[in-house]
Amino acid sequence: MTDDETQIRTLVEGWARAVHHGDLAGVLADHADDIVMYDVPPPHEGVRGIDAYRDTWPDFFRWQASGACFDITSLEVTAGPDVAWAHALLRCGTTDELDTNPARRLRLTLGLRRERGRWVVAHEHHSFPVEV
């Protein structure tokens, strides 16, 4: 694993811990000002910019405080000199949801770029598979 891949893995794991603990400052750290995020709940056209990204988290934190988990189960990182991407699977759900469907995983894809010598998340996408 390269130093960049290790740095990005540390960044993603720190972000996931911040999400798990409802730490908004930690969630926002290492995100670009012009972040684009596509999330599970609306708006389905996504959000653009760090302010809009910030505004998506309070509702999620309230839901998670009811007993939901947010834990990385797998994470892969590929890094070039100035851009990188990561994809992960996470256990994300309430105890009841995961008891009903223990294999359910949130899919996470991140696009990162090097900005002023450090990695920042410029694109974030969360999704669940459609259950048929």
C-alpha cells in the first residue's frame, strides 16, 4: 500500500468514526468546499457545496442516535499523484433493519483530489441496492 493510499484510508476511517459519533466538524473535515454528494434521501439531484453538504447531516445524526450503526466492513483505495478514489461497504441501519436483512450494506464511493498538499473528498456517493 502506498503512503497516499494509507493517508486516504485513514481519512475515510476517521470520517466514518465522526459520522458514527455525530461529530459534524469531523464529518466536514477533509471535504472540498465544492463537494458534490449524492445520497440515499432526497434531494435526488444531489447537493453541491460544503454548506449544502453540512445541512444533510443533522437528520442523519438524529436517526442514528435512535440506535443505528455506521461501520465500515470493507474499504479499497486507489490513488494517483493528484486524484484518488475509494469504495466501501458499511453496515448502516437500525438493529431491526439489520436483523431483518443482515447482509444489507450501504455502498460508499468517494472521489478525492490533492489540494494544497493534502487529500480532500470532492465527490461522495451513498446508495443501497434496490431490494426486488
